[in-house]
Amino acid sequence: MEEKLVLHFPPTLIDKPIISDLVRKYDLHFNILKAYITPEEEGNLVLELKGEEKNLNSAIEELKNMGVKVQSIKSDVKMIEERCIHCTVCIPLCPVGAIYFEKETESVKFNPEKCIACGICIKACPTKAMVLTI
Amino acid sequence: MRKTIAEINEKIKKGKAVVVTAEELIDMCKKQGVKKVAKEIDVVTTGTFGPMCSSGLFINFGHANPRIKMGGGKVYLNGVPAYAGLAAVDVYIGASALPDNDPRNTEYPGDFKYGGGHVIEDLVAGKEVKLEVMTYKTDCYPRKELSTWIKLSDVNEAILFNPRNCYQNYNVAVNLSKKTIYTYMGILKPELGNANYCSAGQLSPLLKDPYLKTIGFGTRIFLGGGVGYVAWWGTQFNPSVKRRKNGIPLSPGCTLALIGDLKQMKPEFLRGASLTGYGVSLIVGIGIPIPVLNEEICRWAAIPDEEIYAPVVDYSNDYPNCKDKVLGEVNYAQLKSGKIELMGKEVPTGSLSSYKKAKEIASILKEWILKGEFLLTEKIFDFPGPESGYTFKSLKIRE
Ligand code: SF4
Ligand code: SF4
């Protein structure tokens, strides 16, 4: 089984080797897609975790118990196209280039495949075209 | 070659006027030269679509039975306070108004989900809006309270009156500090993480007629999807700013006060805006026709993005503390490319103003003129020019 997750680490946990410990303990494979620290000093890690279903679930459980917020990337961000005015102000804020400008149509486009649900575009969009759907 | 507005209007009525958008004009002038193009073209259309906080709406609700005196009382539209210091049933709701119970920035950065700009968008979209009034009783206006629903078609007048729109050029905002800041220019990431601008550049009305030779009191325009007029020069009008040789101001210069009938307007061109950590606003669509009366006017209207420069300003320290420091100048072609070079760093850019919508507005105005539905107006008088010494002052705080 494979899952794409966003892990939000509170500042107190940032420098602990949590992931490597878990991976060893539960025999998981992982692939880090993105790591960054927010202005509020929360550590964010976007990763794919692979392994046996019950091991994966135990690992997620353990993370939650430690105080790490675990968000599955299925709880997703969506662009409501009718609300987008194609201003571009969200583009430089997206950490993974999931929102981009398409030259041919002079339009702003959203690629949900790349999105890691960080939520910054939701804050940045003046017309509330970017929304969180759970 | 010299044309008059009357001559151009005759051509418009006969369906013979030659009209292009400013973007099309730029292309033509590059290929054929201004001299030739100026003879051929009668009207150039411009457009802009961006947040403009100094906007608002006058409403007359009509009288209820028994009567109520809103003037001097408290009036709310969907919970957003309207200004009621006018006659019995006239109010003004400003784009930046917030509900009394909005947490504002107490939960920093505030969301500013709904405010005056959104009320205006809801009204123009034909939605029902809740009207609540609390006031005092008089012999001729006995009612003290009222709560009802209204929509745009119910009210007598709904007059959009914006004291300051259509800025001639604007700052490019950056953040030199070490923390993210939330401004009216959007979210700015630390240490030059991004650079935000807010102008349509080569399509923006006042950049296409930099000395307002054709735009003045009474100029008929596209406003919010309907027809509007230039009602005065805008607040903070500053024709005396430093300019480049081509007439383009180096910093924000002239502005316009605009007026129009909301009942003609469309929600596609008037949108409420929420600026995280800052407040609410109204995104206004404006298009101004420029009559090509002579070659000089054509040359100005054909100034391309590459020749329109905007000042880069730090919004973490310099802007809040009124320091007139400019970190650099960049042109709109660079800004629109998605990145600029600043202080030895490559900085990604974003715009608050929509160029795509600005282009749509310029095209719609062009269609109106081509179809003979929109005639040009002679301005009634000129606004103060650079030679007048008219400028804008800051507020001195004294005991
Ligand atoms: S939530 Fe928005 S900013 Fe964050 S990754 Fe997805 S598209 Fe980009
Ligand atoms: S900020 Fe909102 S309106 Fe502007 S381009 Fe992004 S999604 Fe569209």
C-alpha cells in the first residue's frame, strides 16, 4: 500500500529523526516530495510512504500520538474556475508549481497532481477561487 | 492630421470608425510606424481589472410604511455597516467596510471573508441582501427598527461612486524582512521571496494617455460592465510626479473618481476581494476609450510594456514608515515574464490585477464602439496637469 501525506511538525519536533526511526521500525519505504518550514516555524514534510497496510497505519498512528498533524493528500485543494480572475498573485507562493500560467490561453491553471495541499494559495486568492475540499 | 471627437463620433454612427485595443495598437505601430497608424485609427480602447479599495455604492431604499429615518441611525447590509449620515433612506456602503463582529487581525492574519465589496458583488449578481436598521423615532419617521431583504431591482437608485480608481502606475511590492507579511499588495514572502504588482501596464487607461489630454470631467467609460463616467479627478491625484521622457510617471500618479449606475453592471466585472491580513476590497473593471486626435496621442497610446517602468518598494519597513525609498525599477514586460532581477536575486512575480480581464474589457469596449452603441464624449473640463503644481500632501500629526 502507498500513501501521499503531508506531515505538520510542531517546532519542538522539527529536529528529531522521527521518520527514519519509523521507517526502520515498520519496514516502510519513503520518498520525500517536499520539505519546508512555514513562517510560523512549523515543519512541513510531504512524502510518499509505502509498506504493508497494517504497518503503514501503525506508523501514522504513532506520528499522531507524537503530536504530528497528518494530512492525507486526498483531502484536497480545488480551483473553482468561475471564480478565478487569472490575476497570477498565487503563482509565486505555490511551493511546488501546482499553479501556473498557461501562455497560449493567458490563463492561470491548476495541476491537482502536483498539489501538496499546503493551503497558501487559499489565503492568497482574493476571490476565493482556491478552496479546501475534505 | 487632426481629428475632432465630433468627426470620430460621426464615423462611429455610420459604423465606419476604426477601433483597436491598446495591445493591437502597439503591434500595429511596431510594424507600420506611428505616423501611418495615427491616420488610420480613430479610437484606442484600454482596460484594467484590479482591487480598488476607494470604491463604494450609494443606495436609496425607498420609504417603508410606517416611515423610518435611517439617517443618523445604524444600517447594515448582510451585517456590513453602511454609512447613514445622509437623508432618511440614502446610504453609502464602502468597499472596505467590515461587519462589526469581524475578528479583523485579532486572529492574525485575518481572513476578511466578507465585507462591503462582497455586498456590492452580491447586489450586482441579483442576490437577496439582508437590510437591518436601528435608529431613533421622530414625529414624521415613527419606526425605530427594520429587518428585511432587498435586491438590486427593489431599490430606487444604486449609484457606484468610486473616489479613487484607475491608478496611473503602481508600486511593485516586496518584503526585505525575515518574516512573511500580509499587505494590500498580497502575501509577501520574506527576503524577496516574491514581488507583487498591480497594473495592466500597456493596457492600463491612464498609462495610455499619461497627461490626460483626452480624459477629463465627463468622459464616458466602461465601468463594471456598464456605462459610467469620469466624475472628478481621483483622490490622491498627483500629476506632478517625476516622469520618464515618454510621459510615464515613475511612481503612482493620476487617479480618477468614477460614477455609474450599478443596475447596468455585471458581476463578472465587479468582484468582492478578501486580502488576507489586510481587509476587503472591490475588484473593479474599467475601460476608457482614447480618441486618436493626433499623432502625439497615438504615440502615447502605443507605449509598450517594455517602456513602462514601476518602482519596487519594500513593504516590511519602508512603506509602513513612509520612506520614499525605491529599491529598483522594472518594466511590465519583465514583471509579466514571471520573474525579475532585484538586488542580485531572481524574484518570482505575481499580479493582483488581471491582464486577461483587462484585455476582455478593452475588447468589449471596442465592440460597443464598432457597433455604434457607445459614442465618445468631449470632456467638460481638464484636470490639473503637471504644470499646475497640484500634488498630494501627507498628514501632519500635531498636538
Ligand atoms: S495548496 Fe495551493 S499553494 Fe499549496 S501546493 Fe496546492 S496549489 Fe500549491
Ligand atoms: S489568486 Fe485566485 S484568482 Fe488569482 S490566479 Fe490565483 S486562483 Fe485565480
